[in-house]
Amino acid sequence: MRKKCYHFFGGLLNAQANWLNKMSEKGYRLIRAGKMLYEFEECKPNEVKYCVEFIGEKSKENAKDYSLFLEDMGYKVFFKNINLNYSVGKVRWRPWAEKGGRIATNTTTFNRELLIVEKENDGKPFELHTSYEDKENYYRNLRNPWLLILLMFAIFAVINHSIVFGVLALISLIPVLVYQIQIMHNRQEAKTQE
């Protein structure tokens, strides 16, 4: 039996992964992901585990290579959007992305910013990034879009003397600080392990 659910998590990657893992605990395995649609089929409870990863900074080629690498390791991979955008022909500039991923269109990584990765549950923790350097780079890639948004709102607040843009800048500061703390914590852990 198949089950369809409609959810939108946006940039809440951990919330999305937790929800998918709870669905797995109930005996449902993901078979398709759309803009807001998640389609599941029945499986044994807790048969699979999920991890959600942001790949919006990657070029189309690097994103495809990375997904193929994960599939070669035995994982199942689903591309997912981070935004709700139903228009056709959109172009998005991502100055924080790698060279080939700075211009995102429908034919590249636009609306394909996330990877949902599924693995068979072997009882071990499911982490895609295990080295300290990988973790730091990953958290930096999560922080940089928010940092750009923070800077833009701060500039608009100063130029326009706008309280609204100032409040939006403060709100954008929260994820910047969260990811920066994770980067610093990761660096500290790396130093203690040396």
C-alpha cells in the first residue's frame, strides 16, 4: 500500500530527516519526493534510515557526481527542493556557491538543492560527513547563504533607515550563528583529537 503526505520543511533539514525517520519507524519507505509531496510504500518498521543534505552550492555536474557516488555506496538518493517555486524559466544567482553553481536554472540545480539519502538500517549512526574537515565545509556551505541574506538585509536597513529590514537582518542572524557555532565546535573537536 502506498501513502502520500504533503509537507514543506524549507531549510529545516534536521526536521525533515527526523520526520522521514519517524515515517520509517512506522513502516514507510520513501519512493518519491516532489515539491511538497512525499510518497511512501510499506516496509518493515525501522528498515531504513534517512539523512537530508544541502547541496545548493554544487554545480549540476558535481551534484550529479555526488549523488552517483552515494548510490555506488549503496544508498538511495532523492533530489528535493528547498524553496516553493512553481514558475518556469527561473534563474537564481548564488554568489556563495562554487564556480559552476553560481547561476542556478531549471536545467541545473534550481529546485534541486537538497538530497534525501536513504540507507538500510544496520543499527549504526547515519552520517554522511565523518571527517572534521568535511563537517566544517558542510556547515560553512549551510551558513554562507544565510550570511549573504543577513548582509543584504543589514545594508537595506542602513540605507533605508528601515526597522523592518533590521528585524529581518536579526532573524537571519540566528541561522548564521547556529552554523558558525557548529563550525567552531567542530574545529575545537578536531584540535582535541590531534
